[in-house]
Amino acid sequence: MGLLDPTATASMIRKAQKRGKQIQFAALPYRIRKGKAEVLLITSRGTRQWLLPKGWPMADLKPHKTAAQEAWEEAGILGRARKHCLGTYRYRKTRGPKRGQTIRVLVYPLEVDKLARIYPETGQRARKWLRPKKAAKRIAHPELAKLVRSFDTATISAKG
């Protein structure tokens, strides 16, 4: 799996927004433990499904910075999000005002430095560290599960 260049990602976002498509940005939080990658999953507030921190675009924030902000708010993650998009997935919104719409999510790797004990959504979600293959088994969305399963830190390291 290769990373998507920020210029290509920006073009994709502009085209989608021009067509009225909905876009969100997600963080794929990761760390290296005993020489192997682990990813952090969180549960959704409503259905308690395992997923990645994600949210809608924020004014004046680049996509990777938006993903990092959502990771902070939803999971208390402090770290560095990469500018290069890891990949995309789509899901159908089942709750709220955009219910029934298909949302495209751009995923940005985020190297975790620290997990805060207290953060904006403390107590509203569970969070769990897992190896990518085990994490993928817990994810209900097939496209997201595939992306997480194939996560490789070597690809990220190559882009610095």
C-alpha cells in the first residue's frame, strides 16, 4: 500500500466537494512495541463499533491536522499526523442529519507519543491497542478493515 501525495489528496477533496460528496478525515494511530506495529482503535459513541477517530473538515485546518484534532478529542491521542494519506474507505452514515449518505474517509497515519487520561470525550468511548491483523478482525466496515490489516510502518518511514 502506497501513500497518497498531499497534492493528489487535495485534488481528490476539491473534486468530491464540487460534486457535493461528503468527506471526513481519520487518523490511524499507531506505535511500535517490541519491534511490531500496533494500532489504536476506539468505539463509536452510539453503536460501540470499533473504528478510527474521524471527523468532518475543519476550517483553516489541513486534512492531516483535522485527523489529529479528532484523535485528540475522541481518544486523547497526542502525536504527529503525517501529511501523506494512507488510503480511503467509504461507509454509509446510519445516524444523525446525514443518515443514509455515503461518506468517503481519508485516513492519515498518526504516530502516537502519548495517551491522555482526560480529554474531551473521556468516558464516552473505549480504546484498545491491537496488532493490525487483530484490529481488522474487530472492524465491521470491510474497506476500513482491509486498510488497517495492510498497515505497514515501513511505507510511512519511506516518506519521512
